[in-house]
Amino acid sequence: MTDQQDARVLDETARRRTFAVISHPDAGKSTLTEALALHAEVIDSAGAVHGKSGRKGVTSDWMEMERTRGISVSSAVLQFAYRDNVINLLDTPGHGDFSEDTYRVLAAVDAAVMLLDAAKGLEPQTLKLFDVCRSRGVPVITFVNKWDRPGREALELLDEVEQTIGLRPMPMTWPLGIAGQFKGLIERETGEYTAFLRAAGGATKATATVVDAETAKAEEPLYWQAAQDELELLDEIGAVWDEKDFLTGKATPVLFGSALSNIGVARLLDTLVDLAPAPAPRPDAEGHDRPLAAPTAGLVFKVQAGMDRAHRDRMAFLRICSGRFERGMVLTHAETGKPFATKYAQSVFGNQRTTVEEAFPGDIVGLVNANALRPGDTLYASDPVEFPTIPAFAPEHFAVVRCKDAGKTKQFRRGIEQLGNEAVIQVLRSDLRGDQAPVLAAVGPLQFDVVTARLETEFNAPVTLDRLPFQIARLTDAEGAAALSAQSETEVLRRDSDGEYLALFSNKWRMDIVIRKFPDVRMDAMPAGS
Ligand code: G4P
């Protein structure tokens, strides 16, 4: 590449912010995504910016944008411009769609927004996703949502974050008024106060007005005093901004707001732009950083198979890690050395797909016809590279799978092997269970549905699944397998993909008993393990 091309890649990369929202169902992720998009300018496939800028955030704008640009809050990736930056918001499917893919998305982001419901604080799914962020060194910004309705105390929520996950909170804004009595936000650094007024006539969106301290104090004397006392306390305990602690995962900037009322949402975008890291050189499998201006290379972090028999195509989601991607380039699949044509490069917005002409580090490209690609694979244009693969995550659901039709055992075996290779599901085996009844291990039950459907439609092998009463898995070794073989409510199996031994336990209590009984046996947690 010429110096000029290098400079362009570096410049475009510096503008990118690629992140995901981690939250528990109902915390307000969809509402926040909508609210974020309302502040955004939409970018078309050629990277040009369209649409209205600014914050005329009303529902009709959003619906219009959704209609004309094909954006949906169920998007795989929402790309938009904010200030001078390009924001890539990756979806982390939750609810019934929760699966190992949800975790894998976190291999493709540079930051995460941890969304908390002010009344509920840290909830189980948030904790699991946070655990993956921590294991991958992804810095986390915390947004306390739903401050417009009754909830817990701000200090209590901060304390919970610090005590439960050991992340030091660094509030950037502070709410005036308890949860449910949201008056406005005070900027920690400047002391500037912004009051939020609900529009008359029942509209949910609020308008923001900067108000001087004297007026605010006169209007809300009690809340003002309480907020000043709390701010003093925060200064005293050292809950202050520290960039290094944020980037190394020791501390989290905290913002308060209400996605539904559009309060604090622009502040969140500003925080992402100002504080979250731009894409950085990604280490390859040997630990050497791939320079951002190196030839094009990317990491496949998710592969989606069409569940429809008529559409067998598979779409791979590639996170660009270096260089400029251009549609039509022929990349090399690092794992097989085979060429991969990128004529059908798309960005996926809900049901709609738009062609991607070019992309830069931090961007996500959907590649059609990606039947040979698996999550964790690398594609590069030249100057070969292989990024570390994405590790398997702690499964929490287990089932024995059997072929319904004795005449289809060959197809069944081939299908299981293929789906295990594609990392659609973890396949576990033991001599005891034999080849005809392997155990499938999943992060979310959705993965079982995908496997069942694909075995039937693609491999012509209808199966039955019998759920097993295990909930927790730990990595062990051959010695562990021997030691644990006679324990009740415990089973050790071997994982096809990497040969690791997994010890399965019916519950945490059972696992603790076994760990106490065999203190010297290897029993390692996997990311997102409880
Ligand atoms: P999710 O994607 O994380 O599952 O959450 P979602 O955005 O669907 O929000 C869950 C519920 O919380 C919705 O209410 C939504 O309106 C509400 N909500 C989200 N953000 C806020 C907020 O800042 N303040 C308040 N008061 N509510 C918020 P719902 O009743 O389940 O759905 P709907 O009938 O309102 O759509």
C-alpha cells in the first residue's frame, strides 16, 4: 500500500467505535438501541452519510429511518455516524436467542456498554456477558437505565457493581433526584447541570436544558443538597475517572439515564466517542500485533446458517482487523489456504441486506456462501496471518442426541461431526455412551433447536434429544476423569473440538462437594462459567 492508502486506513480506523450492549432481558437494550439510532446519521453502503443529524428524536423519525434505510433494532450490526465517528453496534441476542454466538460477538468488539435496570442492578445474563468481556479484556461502560421510574439508590447500585464483579465505578454524571424523580444530570467534571423536562401531553421524550446551579438549587433544594453530598463522597472515596483503569478492565465509567425518555443517551454516545478505544492492532496466534495498515485481514466471529431448506447459504460475519476491505477482493482462508471470493459482501440490517463496498478495521462485513468458514477463522488478502481462535464457552445445557432412524446412522454421524466442526454446538463423548449417543452441550437451548433442524433438513437425519440434568461444566484432565468416574450426579466426557475433558455437575453444590473431595484434581472454569 502507498503511504496515502495507509494514512486513510489509519484515519478511518481512528474514527471507528465498535461495541455491543450487554444486559439482561428487559433492561432496555432494544429501547436503548432505538434511542442511539435516533441520534445518529445513517450511512449508506458506500460509506456516505445520509439522513437527518441531531436529536430530533421522535418515534416517527425512527420509523421513517427504519422504513427507508431498512434498519431494524433486531439488526446484526447497526452502523451509523455520530459526530465525526463511525459507530458499529453489534447485536448480542438474548431471550430465547441466547446462544454461544451471543458470547462470540464479544470477540469482535472493542468496548461494551453494560446496561443495568436501576431497580434490578446486576442480573444473571449481564454477569455472564460481563465475565466474557473480562476474559477478553473488553473495557466496559456502565449505563444505569430507567432512572425515570422508582428503583434503587445510585450509591447502592455502584456498591453492587464494585462488590459483585470487582469493577471500580467512576460516575461521569450524577442524577439529581432519586430513581422515579429524575430531575436532571450533573456533570462530574464540570459541575454543569442539565435539567430534563418531559414534554407536555404525555410524550415520553424529554427536552434537555442547561440550568445554572443557583436556579437548580432554588428549584430542587433537597435533591440538590443530596446530590452535592453524594458528589463529595465520590470525590473522597476516589471514584474518579482513570483512563488506564478503564482500558485495563479495573474500572468502569458510569452514566445514568432513561433510554425510554431519551435522557443520557447522547451522553453515552459522547462517552463512546471520547473514551472508548478505537480498534487497535489485533494480536495474531503467535502474539504479534497485526498493524492496522497491514494488508486486509479479518476474524470470522459468527456463522449463521439459513434454517430454510431452500436457502442453504451460510453467512459469515467478518470483523475487519487490518487494512481496507473492498467488495470483490479474493481473500485466503487461513485454516485451509483456499481462496474466498467476496463478491457478495453485505451488511445485515434485520431482514434487509445491503451491499458493502468497502470497510475498515472495526467494521463488520457479512459474507454470503460462507460454507467453509467457522467462527474463529481468519481471512486475509496477503501477508498471511492467523488470529487466535475464539475459545469455547461454558455450556449450561446438556442433551443426549440419538438418531431416530437406524438406517440413517451414517448421515447422523456426519451431521454431528459437521455441526461440531462449525461450532454450532459442543459435542461431548465417552466410551460409556458410545458413538450413537453423543452428548450435546450448549450455552443456550436455542442451539439444540438449530442442531435438530439442521440434522433433519441438511443431513436427512431426524433425531431425538433427551435433556440431561447437568448445569455446570469444568475443564479437567485424564486424571480428573479417572478420579470422578464413580461420583454421583457427575459425569466426565471429552469434547470433540479440542480433546478437553469436561466434568459435568448437576449443580454448584454437587460440584463443591467433589472439589473438596479431590482438591488436587484440575477443575478449571471456562469463560462465562458460574
Ligand atoms: P430488552 O431489549 O433489554 O429486553 O428491553 P426493552 O428495550 O424491550 O425494554 C423492556 C421494557 O422496559 C419495555 O417495556 C420498555 O419500554 C421499558 N424500558 C426501557 N427503557 C426504559 C426506561 O428508560 N424507562 C422506563 N420507564 N422503561 C424503560 P414493556 O412494558 O415491556 O414494553 P412496551 O410495552 O413498553 O414496549
